[in-house]
Amino acid sequence: MDAILSTDGLSKQFGGKLAVDHVSLRLNDGDIYGFIGENGAGKTTLMRLVCGLAAPTSGDIELFGSQDLVAQRRRVGCTIENPALYPTMTARENMEVQRLVLGIKDKSVCGPLLEMAGIADTGKKKAKDFSLGMKQRLMIALALLDDPELLVLDEPTNGLDPVGIKEVRDFLQRVNQERGIAVLVSSHILGELEKMATRYGVISNGRMVDEFDADELATRCGKVVVIRPDDAPKTLALVKTMFPDAVVEHAADGSVRVQGHVDDVGAINKRLVEAGVTVNAIAPHGDSLEDYFLGLMGGGRHA
């Protein structure tokens, strides 16, 4: 799989402190990369280095397989550290100003992005009167104006209520799936990251602690679907036809356990019922991303 972004030994020193300490990461084509770490861990500094908002002390950055960063950063959109909106302008006016600043001649680019962000019908409402979630979606839409292939977002759900968080998550998933844009996103709301990320990086005190794919996370957290059917052998066979590569076991307690696939509980249940299997219980089990993160940081059983 092609790397959209890779760093090798990337470091940034402020005074005598390494804010980013020899970090190597890889973000692949199509990824939503969840970047996790405590406050002050180095997430924002690394994102600033990637986007050219700060210069590294040492190490290398490659974008789209090239170290010609000036040229390649034109293919990157970002929102870092609460970028400003024009508060007395509407959503469309903000987009139009940014379009002109970027020298984009096509006047039709703004509408579809506002539609995708869910703020096309805000009319004459000024940005200063938007909810925080609406402002965040407008800022992401602004970052998408120049049709980037990588989107870098620093805490886009920070301070949002559950509805706003879901709206931003849905927007990012649409951007990723419908436009094929890779996303590097940091967040403290690990439950939300777990719903959309395909790859993760964990940073602490400027150092990369771990990097893994979503499938690896499911294995590391012991995530399984536990099914209690009236016919375990038939259930075992049916689930294996659904997920040929999955580990499916008939446990000693009579249950059938499917490694991973915790997001497919509904589909599994439907398939079994359609095949005449009585499902007495079906549920996902295992640790969450938050549990795993706390363990890595020394606060849980994964330490």
C-alpha cells in the first residue's frame, strides 16, 4: 500500500526540550489515521511540522513518496489550533474569500463542500452565530477547497456535544470514502476515533509509543463477538461462510466466538435468524481503544 505520509526520526526541539523526539510514522492511502496522546505529548507540533507551519530540528518527512515538501504540501489541507473564520461573514462568504485567496477560478467548488458539511442552508446566518460544531465543519470545508489528498485535523471534535461530534465524524467518513481523501486526525475522544479510524499512532512525551491498524487493535484488545445459539455447529459453519478469514471457535461453554468483526453483530444476527438459528444472545466483548491507550500509558492491564 502506498504511503501518503511518512516520517523518519522526525524531531523538533524547543530550548532544551524535544517536543517531538525521533518519531517515525506511516499513513497509507485511504487511511483515517487516529493520532492519540496526552496534552503536551507532541501531536500538534508533529502536525505543524507536516504542514510546514514549523521547521524540524532533524529527521525526514515524505509526502506522497517525495521530499519536495513545498510542491507536495499543495496536496494537503489542514486545520490546526483553531484557525480563524471571518465572524461577520456567512458560510458561503467565508468559502468564497478562501477560494479567491487560493486562486481557485472554479466558482462551483463551494456549494458541494457546504452540502457535504451540512451547512449549505445556513443562508445569511453569520459565522459568529454558528454552533461550535457548525464552525468546525465549516473549517474542514475550507481545508477541502483546494481538493487535497491528505487532510490534517487537530482536535476537530474538541468541546463539541455528542450531536456535534457525530456530525463531524460522519463528515470525515464521507470525505474519506466518497472523495478518497486520507485523514490524519488527533482527538481525546477515543471512543469516536475507534468508530472511524483505520490506523492509529500513540505518542507520549514526544515519542511514538505504538502504531497499529484497526484489525490489530481488535486482536490486541481481545475483541470477539460471542454468540449463544441453539445450534452451535450450524452457527460455526454459517459465520465461517460470512468471514472466511476470521478465527471462529466453538467454545467449551457452548458459545461460538468470532475474533474481531464487532461492528458486524447485526449482520451476523440477521444471517443466523434467516437460516433458522435461534440466537439466545449475541454481543461484542473485549477492551476499548481507551482501555488499550490507558494500558500503554501505564494505567491499565496492557502496561
